[in-house]
Amino acid sequence: MSQNPSPPLAPDVAAQDLVWMARVKLGDEDALRELIEAHQHRIIGTVAKMLGDSGDAEDVAQQVFIRVWKSAARYEPTAKFTTWLFKITRNLVFNELRRRKRHPAQSLDAVNDDDRPLQVPDHSIKAPDTALLDDEMQTAIQRAIDELPETQRMAVILRRYDDIPYEEIGEILDLSVPAVKSVLFRARTELREKLKRYLDA
């Protein structure tokens, strides 16, 4: 189940975020574009894993940065910019998940598996049967994550794919560090159960 997580942001990058946000607060659209270019890949990736759909992820990510622009005047650098950015992302993703529950006919549960980046095996270096098995397992992993409650799902994605520390996950999800660890423990226990046949193999 191991994947290469996104590397944590270097201190100079975090400092640059604050410079850009100071300019965004003054209405500087160029600074907003710089922020978008710096962070849109992480946001789109996180949203796509939460929703299980890369198409909707771009739309939600666009809403995230629109919210950044509209909320810039109220932004205070009391926490890392990325923590604030992921909190906005959390709110919009949870809203979208709840909308889908109210309108299940619009759910993208039947999305083509080819849209999911984790599900593309490298046939050039693996035997076809091995590649198909890996493809099946990655599909099962994503499906198991999709079935987690939204807070567990977000915690797993932030920790597993974005390599975000427990303290920052707690700030993003409005949880204490012990609560984050408890949420992750329950999520991992459920994932192991759902993926038992693959792990046993």
C-alpha cells in the first residue's frame, strides 16, 4: 500500500506563500496566480482522492482558490498558509460529498477506473499477470479509501499522500493530535480488513 508521498514544503516555500498572500490581500491577481501554480497540483490530487474523480477535482480546486481570493482580507498568518488552504479544501470537499449523498444519481461512483492515476500498471516492466494483479489491488485500495467516513478518508489522504504531520492534520480537521491518531488508527484498521485478501497474498 506504500506510495511516494508529496515532499513537505521547504521553509523558504512557506515564507514565499506569506509574501504572495500579503500581495493577494491587496488585490494582486498576479500573486494569486503564483499561489495557484505553486499549490494547485497538491489540491487537485487531494480532492481527486477524496472524490474518486479527477474531473470534478479540477472544479472543486478552482472553487478553493476562488475562496482564497474572496477570503484573503481575513487571512492572518497564525498558521502555515497550506494549513489554511487545506482547511478551505476540506470544507468544500465535505460539502461536495454531502451534496452527492443528497443526490446519489449524480454520484460518480461508476467513474471509469482509467481516470484514477493510481490504477495504471507499468506493463513495460512487469509481466501482464503481475500488472493486472497490481492494477486490481490499487483499484481495491482506492475503493476501500472511498468507503471510509469523510473525516477518516481525509486524514488518511493527508497523512499517506501529502505526508502532513499529525499536528497540521489536527488543525485542518479541527481535531486534537490524540484524536487524529485515533481517527487514523480506526481508518487503517478498516482498510486492513477490507484489503485482507490482498495483504494475506
